[in-house]
Amino acid sequence: LIDGIVADAPPAVADFERASAWDSTGHPDRAVPLYRSALAAGLTGLRRRRATIQLASSLRNLGAADEAVALLSTELSAPVDGEAAALEDAVRAFLALALVDVGRPREAVSLALEALAPHLPRYQRSLGAYARDIR
């Protein structure tokens, strides 16, 4: 079904959509090569950021948390604009999960709290400071 839907899409987009479908149906092993292909083919914008997050999550689920940390750390430090900027906290959240898996829980908690702090109605400054202190 998905192949029919993406038949006219550019190759990078088609691979991303196929990967997302496999991932969403519990097949991260089939999704990973397609995410890699989509990114290598020049996926851009919001889809590129989603592909990176989803690839890292799939890798983590497959036991490759070190690679997930590397991908998401790079993504977190990369310049981003437009719609993709809305996923900044998602990058942090998935990086926090991967950090726990590689034995870096303090850094994970710090990162998660830093992502959460701006969304609170109060205590943003103090929570942000505590998060930095934990790290």
C-alpha cells in the first residue's frame, strides 16, 4: 500500500515514508536501511529531522544506543530553521532515552529537564539552573 502512495515521490521522500511505515508497524530492522537511504539521498527540512530522530530511535531499539547518541548529539548541535525547529525538544527527549541506555543517566535527566523547563508556567529559570547543575 505504501509503495503505491509514494510511487511519484522523490526517492528520498519515498524511502522516508516507507521507513516510517515499517517503523510504525514494529519493524525497526526494516526501517533503518530506508532511513539511511533517505538521508543519503538528500532528504531536507522537517522530514530530514524526523528521519534522524526516527532512525536514532530505531537504532536504540535495536541495541545500537551509541550510534543513536552520536546521531542525536550531532542533530542537536546542527543549525535548524523553519518547521524543523519545532522538533528541537523531540531531539532532546530521544537523546535522553539513548543516554540512559549508554549509562549516562545524569546527563539524560539534565537534558530532559532542560527541554521541559521552557514549557512550564512557572519555575523555568530555577528548573533550568538545576538541570545544568545535575550535568
